[in-house]
Amino acid sequence: MASKAVAAVMFTNGIDPRDPTIHFNSEGDTCYIHFKSLDVAVRAAELAARMIRDPQSIIDMIAIAREQGFEE
């Protein structure tokens, strides 16, 4: 679920998590995301860090992930 919440926070901040230059590869409790662009990677990391410090934001992003079909 962690990668889906990160996808949602990216989506809500103008980064398309379905972009073919972004690859999610998460297993168990890990969240690996591979980026072709360092700028996008840094922005996504900043957004994810901000999200994980706010429990309500995590809940909100899970809801958005479900609405957007980020859950596979």
C-alpha cells in the first residue's frame, strides 16, 4: 500500500505516476520507485516525506489511490 499512497501524493501534486519513465517495484513493506528524471525523483521524495509525517495525509492518499485505481 505504501507505493500506492506515494502514487496518490504524486498524482495530487501534478506528477503522473503512470508516466512510462516512472516504474514502481514494491514488495512487502518496501517501496521502490525508479525514475528516469532526478528532478521528478527529488520532488516525489519530498512529497512522500511530507505525507508520511501526517497520518491524515496518509489516509487521504489511500482514498485517492483507490479512487484513481492505483491499487492493483
